[in-house]
Amino acid sequence: MTEKFCGFLWGVLFGTAGITLLSSKDAKKAYTHVTAAVLRGKDDVVKKATILRENCEDIYADANDINEKRAEAEEAKIIADARRIVEEADSRKAAAET
């Protein structure tokens, strides 16, 4: 029982000393510097995330433009093929009539 009581007293002593150290002016100054560093880091992460988001939006828009141009080219090819087929049919029909 005495050992437990001594352990308790040492815990109280270290706890009190720890609270005193953690609440000192030097500790407050250190906390302030660490907090400032964290805030700078946060600002940097936010800036980089914004740049990344903007780049992703640009890539998405460019990809949509590519797909639209590709679809337009495919549609134009289909129309050109259809015109060619119609012209060939018309020329065969005209040749057959003569």
C-alpha cells in the first residue's frame, strides 16, 4: 500500500510540475510558434489544393472539347459517306436509264 501511495505522490508531483511547465511563458511562446507554423502549412495546402482543382477543371474542359470535336468529325464522316453513297446510286440510276 505504501508503494501505491508513493507512486500516487510522484504522479501528483510530476503532474503539478508538468502543468507548471506547460503553462509557462516559454511554453506559450513555443505553442504560438508551432501554431503559426501549422497555419502557414495550412495556407500552403489550401493554395496547392486550389491550383490542383483548377488544373483538374481545365483538364476536364479540354477533354470534353476533344470528345466534342471527335464526335463532330465522326458525324461529318458519316454524312460524307451517306452523300457519296447517294451520289453513286444516282449515277448508277442515271447510267441505267441511258
